[in-house]
Amino acid sequence: MSDKQSVTVHAPGKVNLQLNVGGRRTDGYHEIATIFLAVSCYDKLVLRRSSGLRVTVSGTGAGEVPADDSNLAGQAIKAVAKMGGVEPDVHIHIHKRIPVQGGMGGGSSDAAGALLGGDALWQLGIGRAGLMSLAEELGSDVPFSMLGGVALGRGRGEALQPLTSGITYHWVFAVAGFGLSTPAVFGAHERHRQEAGLPFAAGCLPAPQVSPRLIDALACGDVDLVAQNLTNDLEFVASRMRPELTRTLTVGRGAGALAGFLCGTGATTAFLVPNESTAHDVAEALLASETCASVRIARGPVQGPRIGKAEEF
Ligand code: ATP
């Protein structure tokens, strides 16, 4: 057993370049087809040996994140400790930069980071491939959070196929002054389909697909074609729930973004920009408009969670 006392992990958030929602399955989950892309907006986790399991949280939206057993990072540490046959005696401190309830998979990223961090702290030698089975049990987005890069996700998002990206893209994220709950947004989507007389059960709908044009555009690094193919089936209902999202999208698009769209189930909005200088212009315009609480400038795709210092990646 090693005497390593602490480990630092940086866990990236994600954006869904397309989020196509199919029918609701009998287990309550919706079938989705999506393209995930990991971005350089990181939560930082410090895992330190301690007596018993303790979770503390600081940073953006920390007050909305549970600092108890329901924290996904705490659940992850228990799972990896169990697999490794050790006691989960660790203090996990999470510093949040990924917006909470922002549709950027922050809780899932922290879970993936905690799996990797626990494996490193206790030198269990499980490795990323071995941790994947735990990731699948922890949540739909946790497997992608462990993988990073770009990937096609099917099922409820856990069935992954890695994709290639020709280039690294520049992004601006507008963090809303409120969160949107994932079940509430999927519920609103289903009510909207019901009102329109459309079917919503998985057996009555074809399996959702992502556009092959987007996959090709990503492989070639054709930023304009990527921008033309960024879509989110949940944007309509999320904007109906919070009309201020439409105003944020209008500002970002008008300030030079190639495309603006909702991140996952919201409430963060994402903007693809052609270069870093435009990223700063779009970020400034968003802040000046007062239609969002803060902004993040990022690049992506990036790798999944990494052990080490922030400046190393
Ligand atoms: P989803 O993965 O459901 O799309 P999201 O990306 O929109 O979620 P998260 O920031 O992951 O949003 O938070 C969803 C909820 O998960 C929060 O309301 C919070 O109560 C809970 N949660 C549990 N652990 C964490 C964590 N480590 N960080 C953030 N939220 C957490």
C-alpha cells in the first residue's frame, strides 16, 4: 500500500454538439443520440487521506451542490474504494468552475475525476478501462466524462463510440443566473409533444440519429460546417421555460459567434467562435448585455480527467 497523501484531479465539462431526443423508455429514460465534446472548463478535485469520507465544495454555484453522500464524487469514491477493497477514508474538496445545473455535466465530471483520483490515491491499478464499469453505474454522462475527447453517445448517452476531430475549436459559454433541472426539461419536452399530438413512447418513435454531416465536418475540422449542424432538441422547451435564454443566444450570435445553442438540458448556452479574439468579443458582449451571470472561454475537444497541476494541460 502506498503512503501517497493527496491527489489533485482536473475534470473537464462537456458540450453536446447535437442532442437528438427520441422516445421515453419503460425505465423512464429517454433514448438519445448525441455528440459529446469535452471542453477546457475544469472542476478541480483534491483528494486527501482522512478518517471517514468527507466532501466539501467551493467555487461557482457551490451552495447548490450537496456536500454529503449524495454528491456524485462521494458516490464515485465509495464505488472505487469498494472495487479496490479499501475503506473510503478520504476528504474530497471540489472547486467548481463548471456551471451547476448548467447542462455541462459537472456532477458527472466530478464523479469521473473522483474515480480516477481514488484509483491514484490508493494506487489500486484499476485504470481507466476498469473504471468504466463503475462509471456506467454512476450515471448516463459519467462514461463520457471518463473518456473525454469527442464521442457519439447512444442509449441514454452511455453507449459510446469515440470520434475524431480534425482541430481544436474555440468556445464561449454563458452561465445563466439560474439552473435547469434535467428531469424538468425532459418532462417539458414530453408535455410539448403530447400537446402537439405527437408520440413520445420509445416503441412509437424511430431511434434518434445524429447527422453524418456533423461527424464528417468534425473529422475534417470544417468549422463552418460544424457550426451549421449544432442542434439541440431541448432548446425550444428550455427557452419557453426561461425566455431570457433566447436573449442570451441573440446577443452571442450577434457578437460574432458562428453558432449559439443550448448546452444539454441547459441552462448554460454555448457559442462556437472562429478564433480566440472573437471569443473575447463575444464574452464581452454577453457580459455587457447582462443577459447572463458570467462567461467561460474554453477550447475543445480536450482529454478526460487528468491527475496533476492545472498548468500541465
Ligand atoms: P446533468 O448531468 O443531469 O445534465 P447538469 O450538467 O445540468 O446535470 P450538474 O451540475 O451536474 O448539472 O448538477 C445536477 C445536480 O446534481 C445538481 O442539482 C446537484 O444537486 C447534483 N450534484 C451531485 N453531485 C454534484 C457535483 N459534484 N457537482 C454538481 N452537482 C452535483
